[in-house]
Amino acid sequence: MDDATLARDIDSCCRLTGEFTLRSGQVSHEYFDKYLFESQPALLGRVADQMVELLPEGTELLGGLELGGIPIVTALSFRTGLPALFVRKSAKEYGTCKLAEGPEVSGRRVTLVEDVITTGGAVRDATRALRAAGAVVGTVVCAIDRSPEAENPLVDVELDVRAVLTKAQLDAVRS
């Protein structure tokens, strides 16, 4: 399988047109509804397969961000044998009061897993919170990077962004 085939399949499954307000507050005339591919086992598996090659050496834990990163990190964990963390938007206020459900993060190399990155707001927040808990976070792997081409929206938190697909690759299948 090559990226062009995956890009075409994701695009045909997930690209919606209309007017959509993104998490960043930006308004877009198109939206990639990642839940449409995440809910399809075969397509989700293909994305996870592509992510395996993007993981940095030395990764000890995979941190999936609530909510879209959770199905992807589960599939990726299954394929790699690496333990998964389920990273909340904020620590729960009851029970264990954890931000990241799963193994202890302190002193461990965590690679974050996200579905779609545009400005990186959720990833930035999770990176700061995990680092405050002692995790070593240097990379995020995402299914789709919608940020402007050749720009790293997470350079301010010194995070390497590795994407299965970029907006440019998805746009190329439409031309």
C-alpha cells in the first residue's frame, strides 16, 4: 500500500464540505471527519500500520489524546506491543484524578498519537501536562497534518510532528 492509495481512501471517506469551526477557532470550508475512518476497522488499521514506521526509536509509551487519538493509539499499541496511555483533556476530578490513564509516565519516553493537527492546541496542552508529570515527550505522530506546508505548529514546545498524511497529500488526490 502506498500513501497515495491511503490518501484517496481517507479523502473519499472523510472529507466533508460546508462551513466548520475548528478547535482553533478558524473557520474552514472543508472538514476531515476523522471518526469516519476511525470507525472503519480496515482503514484504521491501515493508518496504524503507516504510523509504526513513524515512531521514534526508544519510544516506551504511546499517548493517545482524547478523543480522536484513542482509537488510533489502541490500534497502534496492538501492532507494536507498546503500552498505551489515554490522555485526557484535563485530569479527572474523581477516583485517581489522573490526566493520563495507564502506566506511570515519569522518566519515560512518550510518543503522542493524535488524529488531526491544525494548530496543535490539544497536543501542546498534553505535552506540557505530561512533561510536568515527568514524561519525556519529543514527538507526536498524527494521521493527518492540516497545518501549513513546511511549518511545524508545535515548534514552540520543541515537538517533532510526524504525519501519515498531510493536507497537501489529501488535496492532491482531488486534482
